[in-house]
Amino acid sequence: MKFLLGLMLSLTLFGAVADEGDVADAALIAELKQYCNDIAEEDGTDGQSLNAFLLECVNNELTNEGYQKVEKI
């Protein structure tokens, strides 16, 4: 019984890690950065620095597409 409980817990933890998404390749990140830069030029950054805005925007797009967030761009 403990074995089954341990197995179920392991599978649950593995599932939680696997749900984080795939790592985006550099080409996709560059494309999203350009997209977000265009948004910043057209609509502004709501008082954020350009770098902070781009990071937040890129990460939002990545998570919407099922990818992991990045720490810096």
C-alpha cells in the first residue's frame, strides 16, 4: 500500500513538473521580443522601463503558448 501511495505521489509530482511547458527556442523569443517592442512603441509601457516591459510581455506570450518563462531577454 505504501508503494502505491509513493508511486501515485511521484506521478503527481512528475505531472506538475511536466506541465510547466517546453523551453522556447531563440528564434521564437526573438520574434516575441520584436512583437512586444512594437507594442511598446505603439501603446507605451505603462511607466515600466522598456526592458521590464519586454520581459513581462514576452513571458506572457510564452505562457499563453505553453512555453516556460525566461529570466532575461
